[in-house]
Amino acid sequence: MEKKEIIIQTADYIKNKLSGESSGHDWWHAYSVWKNANYISQKEGGDLFTIELASLLHDISDWKFNNGNDLIGPKLAKEFLEKLSVEKNTISNVYNIIRDISFKGAKVDSKIKTIEGMIVQDADRLDAIGAIGIARTFAYGGATGREIYNPEIKPQIHETLEQYKNNKSPTINHFYEKLLLLKDLMNTKTAKEIAEQRHEFMLNFLDQFYKESKIK
Ligand code: NI
């Protein structure tokens, strides 16, 4: 099967699988990660086929919804690509990217080392900030039973994945625990540039939020 056809089949598969998902990990998230990754790759290089597959499949099954098991997603992606007879090397690169991509706490180092992985991770992180990022964060907060805000609970910088996984802090705290940190964690120059404006937008959103809520 041609690469182009494999991408189309992968997109169809993910669209079916994630459509209607309501925690911010839906098809349209996969879609914008795919498009962002494509754009970054035009500027930064990397193997586009690997980048496209990994970005489409990256949220096939998220550890945050598998009791912390981060190997279910990559395994499903691997099985899917094997059915399409994708070459072994590409499958193993995609597997590693999906396993290592997600944010696991402010002080937990990312294991991503390849240019393809860096690009997909950046694309995913761009969709976690700015207007889309704000919308997704509140959707995720609702899906996981968090309060919108509660000034009596202060944000924490998580030192370990365990702390990050187990936290139930209000969604506004998530801005300080993750979203506002992402700008400086971007791997590529292209993503850093895009992140600047989205970061500013979030700061303005928080200002307005505090003004309206009378907290600060
Ligand atoms: Ni994602």
C-alpha cells in the first residue's frame, strides 16, 4: 500500500475511534496535531511519514484514562500499523513516540530524542495552549471531576509522574502546573515561535478570569 493511502486509512480509523470523545482528546485534536506537525516538519525536517502516523495515532488510548498504563496506546497503534503492513522500523519509531510523548509533570524529563518525536510532541503541546488549549483544559477538567477554580487550593509543581497523575487540583491550577510551562519546553524553533502568541493569549485569559471572579 502506498504511504498516502496508509495515511488516509489511519486518519479514517482515528476519526471513527475518537469522534464524539468529550475530554479534549477527540478527532479534532488529533487532526490539528497532525496539521501542526506537518507544518513544523516543513520547516524542521524529519521523516514526514513517521510524523504523520505518530501525530494521528498519538492519543489512540491515553494513559490518563488507562489507570496510568502508558503502553496500551502504543500497543494499539503498533497492531493497527502491522495490519497495514507498514515497515517495522517505522512502526517501532511511531511506537516510541506515542509512548514517550505526553507531559508527565513539570520536573519530569521528556524521553523524546528523535526529530520526529520532537515535532509530534511540539504539535501536541501547541494544541494544549492558546484558545484551543484553554477549551480542552476545561473539557478535561470536567471529564475528570475537577473544580473550575478554587483559590483555597494552590498550584503545585509536580516532581514525579506519580504526583502529577494523582493530583485532583482545580483546572485553573493546571495553567500553572502545565500550560504556562509549555512555551519553554518546545523542542523546535518553529513551535517556540507559534507558542509565544498562544502563551500571551492565556495570560490575558487568566487576567480577565481573575478580574471577573474577584479573586485577585
Ligand atoms: Ni494529544
